[in-house]
Amino acid sequence: MKQAKLIAIGDPASSVRCEDVPGLGEPGAGQVLVDVAAAPINPAEVLIMKGEYASTPELPAPLGIEGAGVVASVGAGVSGLVSGDKVMIVPRANWAQQVLVSAEEVIKLPAGIDLRQASMLKVNPATAFLMLTTYVDLSPGDWVAQNSANSAVGTSLIRIARQRGLKTVNIVRREEAAAYCRSIGGDIAVVDGDDVASRVAEATGGAPIKLGIDAVAGEAVIRLAACLADGGTVVNYGMLSGKPCMMTTDQTVFQSKSLTGFWLAKVLGGMNKAGKDALYAQLAPLVEDGTISVPVEAAYPIEQVQDAVAHACREGRDGKVLVLPNG
């Protein structure tokens, strides 16, 4: 069986290697054996390879935060799953041809779902959905502002917000990305800059914006917070700038704006199986019917995982890069 492993910390493309490892055998009691169809390369994986993530694994380490596949066989005592079922795999070891996990560690998916899109269900749609629904009480017609809006989380947020009757202000770095955000349902899309708050106010007619979603950190948080109404909340989930989050004293003291952080791994870690099933039961149908659809720029067989990682590290991509463990 082929599996991609992290063998060193440093340059991402040379830090990972595809190896032949022993087969996993048949599942034991309570287990399922899954043939992995697709697994994306996420920014968090690149940070892990660089040694810049929240934690550094003991090497060599399996990789693959997300993945989806088809149940190959089930062990004794497993109910609700049979061979041929499509599943999302929760543990972080999906860059492999097969995984052997507890039946509690997979989420059953609709039979009609596309497995490449399903492989990207765990992180980005869930991150967008939970940030939209956890921090601020929003009603149809309310506005949400976000930066890095053409990212995978950003595009999921646009689509989920639209499905829930919310309006989005989408801040990006270039006009082509703004056009893309508008094409998938973003109400307003603007290129970032020092005057972005005034342009957003003009475009929305001065509508109050209670929630801002930030993936950049640094000074971008100040600019995003400037778009919000007094009492608004910025939720940070990324650090694309590599800088600490920044807000001004005027924003925090006189305008009562607040900043909080979101980390999906921590949220999921606090959920039981029923909670995870309920979360993804809301999201999987949106992937199945195309409401949530993430562009894929390239897909590589697992034997070319180093090329796949190098591709994922390029700036200016227009979609995700997938690893296809079984071709």
C-alpha cells in the first residue's frame, strides 16, 4: 500500500515522501476499512511541513487532514455502514490508499455526492458554517464581511451565506478574484486597500455589518474591523500575512469592536459523534446539490505527492490541489 509521510520539517515539497507500507488487513470489531478516493492539500498542512503550525508531529508522520472514500469492508459490530458506502474520514491520515479507522471516525455521506468535492467537506465548509452561526446572531438580509474571500473557506462562506439569506462583502487582493466572488454569488467584492472601509460603506449604503471573518491577520484586521458597525465582531481563523492580529484602540475601546479566534480542530475535538453527524448532515447535501463547490486546479496521483505539494504552495492559484491515492 502507498502512503505519503512527512519525513522532515522545512521546504514543503521536499519534506514529504510517498512510501510503500504494509497492507492494513481486515477491519477488527468496530472498525471500517476505507479506500481513499481524494484528499486535498490544505494551508494547515503546508504550515505543518514548515514547522509553523500549532504543533509539530513526531516524524515520520502521516499526512492528510481531509479525505473521502468508499468503505471496502466493515468489522463485527458495525451498524449503519456497509461495503460501498461513501464516507468522509475524520482522522488526519488521508494521504494513503487505505485507512483503517473506528466506525465512529467516519461520517456517512449521501450516495450521490462527488467524492472529490466531498474530500473538501470536513474543513472549509464547516469552518465557514460555524463562523457564520456561532458568534453573532444573524438574520436574513444581514451583512457579513470577509477578507481572502476567494479562498476555499471564503467561497464556501459566500455560498452558505447566500443559502441562508445573508449578504456578503468580499475583500480580495486583485480584481480578477473580485470578479470571481461576484460570479458565485458574492453581493459586493472589492480589492483591499487603505480606503476599503469607505468603499464598503458606499457599496452597502451604510448598512451595519456585525460580523467580519479574517484569514489574513496583521493590518488586514484593522481594515476589516473598520468596515464593521460599532459592537461588531471580527473572527480570525488564519494568518496569511504571518503577522499578529491588529486592532486600534479606537476600535476596541470607543467602538466596542471585538476580536476572537476560531480553530476547527479544537471545535471538532469538543464534539461527540452525534454532534459531528449533525453538523455534516447540514453540509453534505449542500455539496451534493452543488451549492458548495470548490474549484479544483489540479489533481495528482499519490506517487507524485511532492509535485502536488509544490503546486499547492504556488501563489495565485485558482483552485485546490488534490491527492488521489488510488489514481
